[in-house]
Amino acid sequence: MEEHKITLGGKERVLRYTPKDRIAIEQATFGGTKEIIDIIGVGTLQVHATIIWAGLRHEQKKLDLDTVVDWISEHLETGPISDLLHPAIRALGESRACGFKFTLDEDGKFRVLEGKEERGSA
């Protein structure tokens, strides 16, 4: 599996997702009432930051969402959030933590690689 990295908080970081991270994303965004694939398509900063946070918390167990939002704010001074979000979505999809494998094409469209029919775009 390809390693997906982003530079955030002045450091190159590896994004990694497990089923526990999927649950954390679902609980932190919509209280577990939406499927992960539907959450990804929601374009709010809370959702974006939560997806990124979940992929980074394996590196720093006490990492909190506020810290990630601060790092994202710093990044936004020089680049778009897609620099961070697209690698995070690709890492999440390749991890199969959602129960199926997917990727995000260059045009922002989800492409299911195995396990579920194709869904919308991010």
C-alpha cells in the first residue's frame, strides 16, 4: 500500500487509517448517523479537519482537533486545503477502513476499486 504524506505543522506526516479512525470521523462529525463515504462529500472545515486529524493521530496519541485546525490555518496562507484533504481521502480509501477500497481521481471524483458501487464526488 502506498504511503500518503502531507506537510502540516512544519513537519512531513504520514496519514494512516484504521476502522477506529473511521468511527472517530463518524462520531465527531455527524454522531454516527451518516456513512463515512457521505461524510467525505460534505465540504465543511470541521469534516475536512476531522478526516485529517483521524489520519494523523497514530503519530501523536494526544493530538487534538484544535491543533490540526491551527496547522490547517497556517497551511491555508500558502496553499489550498485540497493539498491536505486529497491525500487524506486517498489514504482512507486505500486503508479499507470504510469496508471497501476507493480512491479520489484528479478531478475529485470517487472511484471505487473494490467492494461497493461508485458514489459521488468530494
